[in-house]
Amino acid sequence: MSCENFTEKFDEYKKIRKQKKLFGTFGFRGVVNEGMGPEKAKRTGAALADYLGEEKTIAIGKDPRISSPMLEEALIEGIIEHGCNALTLGIITPNTLSLEVGRQADAGVMITASHNPPEYNGMKCLNKTGMGFSPEEDLALEKIYFGDLKQITRKGKMITDTGASDRYRAHIVRYVTRMFPVTPMKIVVDGGGGSASTVTPETLVALGHKVVRFNCKYDGMFRERNPEPIDANLEKLKKLVVAQGADMGVAHDGDGDRTAFVDENGKFVQGDVSASILADHILRQSKDKDKKIAVTIAFSNLIRDVAGKLGAEVIFTPVGEPYLAQAKLLCGAQVGLEEHGSVLIDWSREGPMLAGVMAGILSKVEMTFSELVNSYPKYHQIKDAKTLPGGTNTDVILEKLKTQIPGDYDRISDMDGVRVDYPDGWFLVRASGTEPKVRVFSEGRTGDIALRLNRIAMEGLNRAME
């Protein structure tokens, strides 16, 4: 299927998003015992078993939240009672699960609420390839979930495999050493108390680096910090990098599928900057003549600069890992990038892998991290939001917004929210998937340009709400 066929699916994706009752952009999540509990987990396991057919195997991973064992037990019960085998892999990262599904299962479920606070939990489903369920697969599974389940002839069984993380660590070491030279560095790792806490440090040590561990013990309550690895939550890591004289710092979220970086001066590296650097150097190693980079509609224009030097095509997708995976599948993109710094090299967001790759890049270019960042064009961003009155139809507001924007723009896209591109920057207004608000991103070559575009977006939004 060509990339044109992929882009033609966007209208279909919009329709599916409106039809879905359970799944969001990727899986579903909620506050435990307030809409997210064992009953929903068991029903999900039963529906997935029904969807696959009897005697198939479903691999299960989880993050260390205190509610994860309870949900796992219910999920397993639903799977087994409806004729499939449940392969439990323990506390692992999502990419570990993705690789294991590809090698020994027919589907997978990751029990996690990712970067959300500890009172949340959720589930993400993976198909046979290890890729997150597509929008079409989500809808098909929902129909079973909300319908009548089939009668089964016999129950499945539970299987336990404790070696998945070891295999994942070995996979990272092979990948990094094949792609990049390894010069020993001093790296501070903030595991976030999550799934990557016992993967990233050990992997970096295996690559020959000296590692300073911080917040690298499983903590289902995330007492050390909020699990989302954004600038405001990483003050201790930034100070520790400077105090230790480290070459860089690395931080993860609850399940380890988000990776944030801090340079040697303790400065947070913006997510789309780190992702662009990673994509740049991964594609430089690629032997593919036809280079393609899939990015979400919220991604920085920095990727256009990177792609221009590589001779690569940039493919924009709606926000969310499954859409990036679809672009990789249907368009042959070598990597997929999200604005918060996540990178898809295979079929799911990498976590610990990115720490090893970034260290390899620094070894190859023989620069400090800050020098590497400064070698790329700089963009200024403003990330804003506006809370909407209860009962507001966001789709109607965004449709009106398109008529309230001055017509001096280069192009406008509504594949996911409303993105408006100008010669000197862009803005995006997009509905939040978890809160009654819209998010407003703006970017420009200077802070003044980003501020001007933010103002245009906000004023247009206000008019659209009148």
C-alpha cells in the first residue's frame, strides 16, 4: 500500500475515533477502581481471546504500579477462561513485550498507564507483529468486548517466562555496537521507579559505561517524582548530572517507553530535539536509498531540516504510536518520532535502547551533548492549553476554528486537530485525549514568532467558541 493510501485513511481514522467507546489513541486507561478495575481487565482478556480464537497465546507485560498485579490476575482469568494461553513476562518495558510477541505469541497486552500518576492504570493491545493495535483492530475488538462472547470448548493455560528483560538487554547491546563506536562515558540514569529501572543501567554498563543510578528501584507509587519525564520533574537529575560531572543524564516514565535526556550542563534537551538527533544518526547508518521519517503532526520543523540534509521524506501522522507504526508499515519509514521524544525503530516506542544509541552518537561525533544539540537549528516553542466548558463539542469548535484563522498561511491540515503552517512557523490546536481541554502548540524560529502564532491560535479559538 502506498503512502497516498495511508494519507487517504485519515478520514476513516477520524470516523473510527468517534465510534470508539473504550480505546483512546493507544489502549485505554483510567483511575483504578473509578472506571478502571478487574472487571474491565477480565473482559478485555476474554474479548481478546475471542478475537484471536482458541489455543492462541497472549503475552502479558506490566509496569510496577501497585494495581498492576490485580489487573494482571483478572486479565489472565479472562484469557484462560476463553480458551487462550496467558504468557506472563513480569515487569518489562513495552518494547520488550513487542519483541516477545513477535517471537513467541499471537498478541500482547501491556498493563500500564505510562506517564500518568500512580492512581492510574490501563492496557495496550499489540498484534502478532508486536505493533500496537491499529484503529481498525481497536474497533473490531470493541465490538466483541461490548457484545456476546463465544462459548469455548476448553480452557487455556498460564505460562511464565522470566527471561524477557535479559533478551531485551542483549538485543540493545547488539544493535548499538553494530551501529556505533562505544567510548566509555559517565551517565546518570533516573529510572523513574518504573519498568526501565533495571534495564537501562545494566544495558549501559554492558556497553562499557559508568552508570550512576538514581530512582532505579521499582516504586509503584512513584514517590521520588511524577512519572512523566518532563523538564519540571527532573530537577534532581539535572543537579546530579552536574554534581557527578557526568556526560549526560537519562530519565524514563512509568513503563519505560519515554526517554528524556539532560546534557552535561544539567540542561533538559527538548523531546523533538533528542528524537531528531537520534533519527538523523540512525538514518545516516541506513543503507536504504529511499529514506522516510514518520512524525506526528505536533512535531517540530527541526525534522524538516534534518530530513533535507538526509534527502529523506517526512510523513506526518495523527498523534499516537499506532499511527506512526502504520506509517512505518505502509510507507516504509525507517523511524517514527513523537514530539515528547519517543522513537520507534521497530514497531513500538523504544526506551532503554535510546540511552545506548545516544551514547553511541556522542562517541561517534566526539562532541559534548550540549555541542551536539547546538549543532542543530534552534526553534522556539510554546505549549499551552485551554479548558472547555462542560458539554462542549470539540469537533464543532475545531471546525469553526478553521474559518477564524487569517488566510496568510502556507497550508492547513485537520488530520488531527488543526495545524496551520506559515513561512516562519506553525501552530496546532488539538483536543486532549484525557481532559476536557484543547492543547495549543506553537513554534517559530524566534520566541517572538512562537508567541505571535500562539496569539493567533488563541484568538481564533476564542472566536470559534462564541
